[in-house]
Amino acid sequence: MMKWEFKDGIPIYLQIISHMRNDIASGVMPPGSRIPPVRAFAGEIGVNPNTMQRALTQLESEGLLYTQRTNGRFVTEDETVMKKLRNDLSETYIRELFRNLERLGMNRKDIVEAVRRWNEQPEHRPSID
């Protein structure tokens, strides 16, 4: 694993949480997968172990991670928690999309129409395996 790049002005632990939420939702960190020990994980991504512990504790409080006493931390396998995570992330991305397009002068009706047109283009449809 490579060191992560962090942005100035946002606490690192919040950036770790955001990154891990995305990795969990997308399956990069699949349900049931083991999270490296705090010190090892912190070293892999180039942060202080206390910062990593703070992020992991928050993710555990959200139900995205759980601890097995002698085996370490794992990604949740709870589908309800996973569905809520995906819904929360999708709302965040949609809000950002609308905010960015409204800055360009588009109103909500125009944005919805643009998304509909985009979705109808064959190259944007998901492939069926």
C-alpha cells in the first residue's frame, strides 16, 4: 500500500475516515476483511498511530468496523449498515454535483435534465456481464 495524500485544512483523521468509507462502500475493503493493526496501518499510510486510532474508533462507532477481541478489526458484513453507507455517500455526491452545477448557473430542472440525457447515452450505460 502506498502513502495516502492528505489535503491541508482538513483534519487528517477526517480524511482517513472519508477515504475508508469510500473504500468500504466500493468493495476495495470488502465486508469481513481484516484491517491491519493500528501501528502497521498508520505506518502504511504515513500518519501518527493516534490519528489512525481516532479514525478507526469513529468508523467502529458508525458500525462500519467491528473488533474481535484477539483477532483485530474487520469491515462490517451487516448489509443494513452497508446500504446506509452507500445511501449517505450517494447523497453527498449528488449534493456536490448540484452545488457545482448551480455555480455554473444551472437550475435544478436543468441539472436533472442533463443527468437524464447523460444517462441515456449508450456509452454511459452499465455493461451487462
